[in-house]
Amino acid sequence: MSSTLFRTKKVEQSILDTEEPEHALKKSLSALDLTVFGVGVIIGTGIFVLTGTVAKNNAGPAVALAFVVAGVVCALAALCYAEFASTVPVAGSAYTFSYASLGELPAWIIGWDLVLEFALGTAVVAVGWSGYIASLLDNAGWHLPAALGVRDGADGFGFDILAAALVLVLTGILVLGTKLSARVTSVVVAIKVTVVLTVIVAGAFFIKGDNYDPFVPKAQEVPAGDSLDSPLIQLMFGWAPSNFGVMGIFTAASVVFFAFIGFDVVATAAEETKNPQRDMPRGILGSLLICTTLYVAVSIVVTGMQHYTDLSITAPLADAFKATGHPWFAGFISFGAAVGLTTVCMILLLGQTRVFFAMSRDGLLPRFFSQVHPRFKTPHRPTILLGVIIAIVAGFTPLSELAELVNIGTLFAFVVVAIGVIILRKARPDLPRAFRTPWVPFIPILSVAASLWLMLNLPTETWLRFAGWMVLGFVVYFLYGRSHSRLGRQQEAAAGQATRPPGGGTEQ
């Protein structure tokens, strides 16, 4: 049985499957498109909120170093993703990579994990976008009925109409084509980056050197907790992180890391890239470098504009401008955040549909969903199905407590991809690799260790919810996926032919 659970799908077969006309995605993306996708999904509300919040609570002005540390952790994973995406340019990202290196059951586990990560991430971002738009409408004197507003903190029955509408509109755009999605994303990312650069340049004029003193505040110990809200590492070892000081920088890094979530979505578009061997590494690493630079610049500006002890929790960057006598920047920042979240939502939805499509094409999910649209060459069936489901979830569900499931799902994918790089290097050293992760196995091992460390800092309750989703995934695999696996059926057919007697199986 174990041999069937860990059967691997050859890279050559994965690539061959992408050439079947009814299951083939259109190749239309360039390195620039991929970089725009990466920047579009990484830069969200985190750049406007986390920078000041973490500076006030965890690291002071040294939050800039925390962003560098988090960027390095992501870069370790990005190097592994870049090798896989250029070697196995097939839709599905970590799922496809795992199928080629670890086997079918691990691939199913990571695919099931990614479905949760991207679906929940899309819904969470849609709800966040709805909140910004509702705020802007309120400022203009237009008020939505309470029953049609954001459900977090709301009383009684209601439906977040703005969040659901956003998901449905983006679903339609994705059905019409990935290139159209890239064009829409390019326009929105240009607006978003312009807002961020304007904030950086304008804020630089209000920096006061005294606000950087001390750059690394004196360390403060945090009492260990014993509830399910406490990080798993506290319950396991009684260890509690410290705020401020040198260790506070690493505590802050575990928080601001989540502002980087999303760059791995770029890898899901490998099959739709014109020259994946060249462009995937450029898109993944280029977007990560741009976003890290912007994050560091914003954190330096916000802690220079206002002393870290005076920063607000809810809207630190906007309030910092208010404190300097420029309140109109608050609306400008809210506009940039609202515009930016549309691309985050769309690219997460794109990533999820590609993973679902790849699992369907392999037979682990119904093959009905692996048929592409005859005209647009997009996986329209899973896109419509998932878009409608996510719209309903975003409309009805308060998602604030579930958002951390997105984080643990991402880190789990990082671990699997890093391990996969090591295994595939040993199992298939003959494969042509346009991009090679340097210093294997040191870099992948370092990536695994860094990701596990951040996972241990997540609340215990998040781990329990994640375990519940994984258990459901095992049930679905053993009830459906294992028996419908195309790879399994091909191997059974090959074994049957090998044991059949010569002469067509008849005996005289």
C-alpha cells in the first residue's frame, strides 16, 4: 500500500499532460507579468498597518531590520520555488512539485493545504477590501444598510455584498483570460506602487532624527501563556518571546513575515508562461526584492515621522501623517489600500483555481474540472465553482479569527517545497534545470528550519484548525482521490500488460 501512496509522477509526464488540447492552458505571460503578479499579491494592507503596529509593540525603529529578516526567510523559500517552477513548468505550484519528488499522498496533502490557503486568503482579503470601500463610501455620505456590510462585529443575519461582488467580478475576469488578468493587475499595481512611493517620498520630509533614538529599544520579556491563543512553542516548551532588543527583531519578523505571503502564487502560473525556464525565477525573485525594498523604506519613514511609542495600532501610517498636520494623506492611503487589495484577491483566486485544475487533471479531483474553455483556454469550471463558493463564504462569514490559517498553510508549503528540492536533486540529477538553488542541501534545510520556527510561533488554536482540515483531506483522498488517480490507473494498466501471457493472453 505504501508504494501506491508515495508513487511519483515523472516530470516528463507532467509536462506531457499540459499538451493535451482539452486540458492545455494558454501560454501568454512574460517575466514582467509574473513580477507584476508577485508585487500585486504581496503588497496589501500589511505595508500600511503592520509597519507601525509591529514597531510600537515589538521592535521600535528596528522593525526595518525585522522586514529584512522576514525577507531573507522568504528568499530562502523563493530560491527553492524558482528551481522547481523552472524545472517543472506545470500548473499547481507546490502540489505539482511534490508529486514529482515526494509522491502522491504528500502531493495531495499539500494540494489540499493550498486549496484552503488560497480560498481563505481570497475571502479574507475580499472582506478587508469591503471594509475600506464601505469607509470611503461613508466619507462620501453613502451608507450601506447594516445587513449588507462587513460581518466582523456585526449583529444578526447579514451578507457582505461588497466582498461577494468583488469575488464574482474577479472570477469573471479570470474566466476571460490570464492575459486580461495581467493587464488589469498591471494597471492596479501601478496605482498601488505610486501611492506607496508617494507616501515614502512625502513622509521623508517629515522625518526627525530624534525619533530613531533608541533604534533598538531595551528588551522586554513577555509572560508565557497557557491558553489556545498562545503560540504552540509556549505550550510545548514554556518559552515566551521577548519584545524589543535584538530578540525582539526576530519576534517582529515572525509577525511581519505575513506581509510577504503571496509570492508563491507566482509559481502557480508556470504553465501559462511563455518562457518559464527563464521568466519564473525572474518573476518570483524580482517581485520579492521589490516588495522587501518598499517594506523597509515605509518602516523607516513611519518610525522617523513619529516616535514608535506614539504610533497608533489601527492606522499607524495614516495617523503619522495626521500627527504632522497632513490629514488628507489618510484618505489617500485608504484609497491605495483599497485599490491594492483587488489585485491581492484576484491573484490568490487565480492561484487556487490552478491548483484545483492540476489536481483534477491528475484525477485526484473529478476530471470534469480539468476541461479548459474552448475559446479563452482558461480553467473556467473550477474558476466559476470556487469563485461562487468563496463569494458566499466572504459574504456570510466573519473571517478575522480564521485568517491565520492562511499563514500556517503557506509555511507548510514552504517546508514541503524545500524538502522536495533536495529529494529531486538526488532522484533526478539528469533533469535540465534552468535555475538551480545554490548550496543544496544547506539552503533548503535553512528554509525548512526558518519556516518551522515561524509555524511554532502561531497560536495553538490555528494548529488545531489546520489539523482538522488535514484530517478531512485524508478522508477525501482515501474515499475518492486514491482510486481515481490517473497515475495509479496507468500503473495498474502497465502491470496488467506485463503479466499478460504472449499472444494476447490466450492459451491453446
